Amino acid sequence: MYSSVAAAKSAVISAGEEIESLGLPSEICPLVFVLTGSGNASSGAQEILKLLPSTYFCGSKQTFGAIRDGKY
């Protein structure tokens, strides 16, 4: 648990930096997140996922994010 949203975001950014430098295990690649909708939960999840090194794909009304090939 984090003391604030800023502390949680800082931890996610640190994890993203580690992913960027070391990559992810090949067993979990590609790592794909699919978020649907435009409500508070989806918007909050997108805000956090955008802190990670990733590629985003937009469908008709959905946003798709993927960390591919284990390293960026």
C-alpha cells in the first residue's frame, strides 16, 4: 500500500524503468492489457499504464496497450 497516488505512480515509473533496462521474462511476453469503456476505472487504469514503457493501439472505442518482446 502506498501513502499517496504520487507514491504509487513513482513506484510504477520505477518498475517501468526496470522493464526498460532488463526487459520482461519471455514466458509472459507479449504482456497485453485490454481496457474497455471510458469510465473512472478504465481512465484510472490507463493513467497508470501510460507510466510504463508500452505501445498503445486504439480500436473503435477501446484502447489497447501492450508491452511486447519483453524489452523497450
